[in-house]
Amino acid sequence: MRGVVNILIASVGGQGGLTLSRIIAEASVIQGLSVRTGETLGMAQRFGSVLSFVRVGERVLSPIFGQGEADYLLGLELVETLRAVGYLRNSGLAIAADEYKPPVISSLRPAPGWSKDSVARTLKEVLGDRLLFIPARRLAVKAGSHRAINVVLLGVLNASAQLFTHRVVEEAISRVLHGKAAEISVKAYYEGFNLYRESVGEGCRGG
């Protein structure tokens, strides 16, 4: 690969955003690429906002990038995806799980305009063809656990970006997770990968 790919993971604490960044980092090392990661944590253990920055390339010096510089935005939760859209570059792609689990601070200040449907609609209006909505929970449950939503998005990312071989992803997952969790996560990765390959041209993009 040439240059650097900037990936932003937007999630709520407990969804596995940090685990996903670790898997991508491990895969990068195994693939022989340079990688840097950084996080901005809210109440990560109390369902607060979590942003994870991952930069992958031949030579990466800094872990953090700014607004308008993300090539990919992986949104594990709809509200957090919407919050993070400013990081996406004009040519970037947002991959959003259809998961609605607003962070704690949102529940303390109810906003009628921030229902699941309205957030999804706003994302479509703002991003258009730069948005992929993914039925991530359904695919994760099919693989064996709803907790594997994060790895479903990894499969979609890799199908689009073609950063790693399947063998590399499987090894990276086995380094970060173990036992049944690793087995389920590998299945979830392929669910996401195959969904992109089979459906991206049939209605997945833009909703």
C-alpha cells in the first residue's frame, strides 16, 4: 500500500471500540505495515463516548489526525457516528452499525430530535453515498454473539479497503481475543466481509 490510511472508530464504552483498534493494529504489524493508535476516552467503562484513531501505512509518525482527515469512519453506534462525521474527508467512507445506544450524557438530557430514525435520517442526508448502513447486530448474532458487532465492521472495512489478507486478520484476532470469543469474532469478520462483497451494490450504500 502507498501513503497512510486514517481510520476513526466511534463507539460507546463497552462496545469494543478499543478492542477493534487493537485488532487492526495487530493486523497491521503482522502485515508488515507501520501503525499508530490513539484514543479519546469519555466514561469508557460507563457507556460514555470513545473515539479511537488508527493510522496504517508504510511509514506512520503520529497517531492522531484532525477533522476532515479520516479515510474511514467506523461507527459502532448511530449517535456517535453522527458526532464524528466531521472527521471524515470528502472522499471518505462511513461504515455505520444500525445500533442505537446513546451515551449516558445523552440519556440525561433527552432530545426528541435524536431518536434512532432521526439520527439515521440525518446521517443519510449529511453523507449520502459516503455512508454504508450495516445490520451489524444481526450478523454478529448470526456469528454467535451480539458483542461481535465491532468485528463485523472490520470485515466490511477490509472488504472495502483491502488492507489485510484473511490469514492476517484471523491471526490478529487470535492475538487479541481467545477461545470462543476469537472463534466467534472470526465468523463475524467474514459475515461483514461477505455482506460488503455481496450487497454493497444492492442498497447497502447510503442506507
